[in-house]
Amino acid sequence: MSIPGMRRAAVGLTAFAVAAFGAVATTPEEADARPKPVDVSLLALNDFHGNLEPPSGSSGTIAGQTAGGVEFLATHLAELRAAAKKKNTITVAAGDLIGASPLLSAAFHDEPTIEALSMAGLDYASVGNHEFDEGAAELVRIQNGGCHPVDGCADGTPYRGAGFQYLSANAFKTATGKPLMAPYAIHKVQGVKVGFIGMTLEGTPEIVSQQGVAGLRFADEADTANRYARELRRKGVEAIVVLLHEGGTQAATGGINDCVGMTGPIVDITNRMDPSIDVVVSGHTHQAYNCDINGKLVTSASSFGRLVTDIDLKIDRRSGDVISAAAENIVVTRDVAKDPKQTALISRYKTVLGPVAGRQVGETSQAITRSQETLFGTSLGESPLGNLIADAQLAATDDEQGAVAAFMNPGGVRADLDAGPVTYEEAFTVQPFANNLVTLDLTGAQLYCVLEQQFVTGRTLYPSATVGYVVDPSGTTGTVADPCAGTRVVRGSLTLGGTTVDTAATYRVTVNNFLAGGGDGFSALTGGTNLVTAQIDLDAFVAYLTAQSPVSAPTLDRIRTTAEVLVS
């Protein structure tokens, strides 16, 4: 299918064509005698994150157009299927359909999103890291249906489960060694078989709370894909598509259908995949790209339902091989009619949600953003909103648990706060993960190690106002095996409440349970002792906004460089 005015990237699979036909036709008669290839249209998305309603701000635009919203997404999908005419359409996704979702979906454990995407015609989806946010048992419930074991059927109607199949090839139960869910699916189209292998990134345990991945082991993406590709071929499947929740990034000059200076894990993973794999639908990085990597078509549709990747496959009827593959990322514009079934679903859940979402919980005197300041040439500095959240977490645990400092992980801050009144829904959008606060004991030496680990992981922990330290840009970075060996944090510069930290003394520090379990690579935090679990991080944030309103953006002076110290 061709969309006027847009470029369609194609991967020509000449070797497959020769293998399929045995030889190139020499006369028109010979060419006409061959059976025509089967045309298959794949419609792909990724990283939807429960965005039933159109995302706001920059999250709701792409390629210079406002985009997204499931009412419009469903219409676009229906139009693309209709335009395909004789083609056979299969709709797929590459993970993170749920998790880190707006309140409208998250308040109901993302059941609304699963219902909406099922109605929109989704057939197969790989799991992503956020599918594990509430644990393996909850993911199985999301697939199979049934009321939530604690909250029940919150909207008063039975939850029937997903109308599509989740695929999870590289998440194995440690007790049995078996995949948590079906590793692949075989879809027949006019007599030919198309195989779909679904996976999340191997590093899922590093970015999901330990409770979420308890009892699971995650395997290498390329090795897993190759293993199941061999199994599919033994079953007569030659057309193989991988749905992988891992991705990459192209250069800033690249458009939604470009592949400029592609970097990231997807490049190495694809290069290590077996030649029998034809297409990789990827995700996780929230980027848009349309690539040929090592002879394979590799795509990503950004995030939040703002794009649909339209992939055309031609498959030889005799051999089942893919002859050619071409793709185009199409913007989910809002200039089409809303799908009435999706509108009704949104209306139903908004009614049940009631006045909770719009309740004012505080006020800001100015916009408070999550953007990080530059620290010696990289975005490793503080964040106004990140600092504010750390302050809220300390306020919730200082008297209660004796905490003297708090640290917040950057990946847990999901949206900005505008100036003016703050509703519960807005606060939820900032902190949607429902992590518990954990206060633990760390020695001064362990605290230095945690701070050094920031430069190993490439992630800055946002500190509460009680924390201050100096970073030396010329210092050495530790290693994954020994982060404490780093010398980026100037020894003797770390203070808590204005008092210099003693490496031999013990301090009470608050983080969320994700970090306490070593999330984001902060393994040094797992050495903490005397852990006490407290309230949900969102509750602490809301309480702080209410108590401190109107709230201003904190000053970014908690992390300083040696150059700044010399100037002052």
C-alpha cells in the first residue's frame, strides 16, 4: 500500500527470491506461470502506555502534527485495513501497551487500555518491561481476564481479558524453566504461515521493581529470537517477524521514516539475529525510525499511539519466504472521525472515575519541569521537579522514619507540572508507578558508592534539599563490578543537613522500592539495612503539594562541580 507524499523504505530480499523461485524467469510466459505472491499488511505500534485520550503538550505532537488518542487510532487502523483491499492485515505491537499510564487507565489496572486495543483489532503483542510493573501474576490476569484480586472489578463489569495474544519468548519461570507466556504465534494467510516471536529487553529486571520480576529470568534477545526462529522453521514457517521491546535512536536530523546514524541496542541485537528473521518491530526508546539493518526491516512507531507503522510483505506461495518488505510510519492525525466505540469506552471509565481525577491537591507558583540541567557537558544534572519529589519523600519520612536524605530516580518522573492549580490526575501523571517509599540505613562510605554509581549507570539521583556534594569532571568513573572505585564525587564534599558525612557513620536515607531493589543499576542501595516500607510515593507527593502550596521550583544547587566551587 502506498500513501501519497510519503516515502516508503523497502528491504529487497533478492536472495530469498532466488531461493524461492530457484531461478530468475527468462520469458514473460515463465513469469506469468508462477503463482502470485501473497500480500500481507502488518500494522504496528509500540509504547502506547495507556494513552486512551490524546496526549497533551509535546507528547501529543509528532512530525509537526497533533497526534494520538485511541478514538483516532482505531479509525486510522480501520482505514488502513480498508485501503489494503486484497491484502491480509495483521495488527501487532512491540510492548509497553500498559504501565506508566494516565490515571484514566491506571486507576483500573490498565483494563481500559486492553479493552480499547482489543476493540481496535490488535492481534499480537510482545510484552515490554512495563507489562511487568505489577508482577507476573497480574500480567497473566491481564491476558486471561478475571477481577483484580484486591480491587475487584472496579468499574462494576467483568474483565474478560485481552482480545489479542501477548507473546513472551525470553521471560522464563525460574522454577520450571518454561516461558511465562506463549513465546510465538503462527498466523496463516492464504495458505502461507507467518511467525511472530515476542520479547522484552533482557535488562528488564534492572528497570522494573524486584517484586515485578520475582520468579522470572530474562534471556538474551538475539539468542532467544534465533532459538525460536529455528523452531518455527521446523514447523514450516519461513516468514518470521520479531516483536521486540528494545530499540535504538537515530540522529536528530532524521524524520519519522528515516534511519540516520542509528545507534542503540537494537543494532547489535539485529546484527546477531539469524538470516531467517525478516522483520523486527521494535520499541522501548520511544523513537520513530524505518531502517534496513543487516538486510532486515527494523521499525519503531515512537510512542503513545501517535504513529502506526504500515508494513507490506510479499511472501512466495510455494516456499513461504518473504520476497520483499517495505514500511512507512504514518501519523495518527486527529482530523478523522472518532471511533464511536472507543468514545463510549472512554466515557464509561471517566464516569466511574468520577471527581477523583479533577480534585485540586495543590498549586504551583510557576511551571516546574522534569528537564535536567547540564553537568559538565551532559544531561546528568539536577531537575526542578525531581528535586521537588525528593523533598516530598523526605518530608514523608523524616519524623516518621528518621530519614535525613532522600533520592529520586529520573525515570520515575514522567511529566511536567504547569503553573497554577494541580489536580490529582496531574500529580498522578508525574508519578504513576505506585512505588512504596523505603527508608534504610547506609554508611557514609555506602552513600559515596551510591553517588559514584550514578556515573556508571549514566543516571542522576535527584537529591533532597538536605543533600550537597561536589563533582570533579576530571575524576575517574568506577566500573559496573566496582562502582566505588570512582573518584567523580570529591571526598569530604558530601554533606547532609550541612554536616559533613562521616564514612564510618550510619545515616537513614529514603528511596522508592524500585531503587531499594537495585533498580536502574543502583546495586549499591541493596546493601542498605533496617529497611522500613512506608506510604506510596504519589501519596507523599500529593501531601507535600497540599501542605506547601503554592510550590515553587527548587533551586538547582545541590550538586556542584569543582569549577563552581572555585568561583564561589
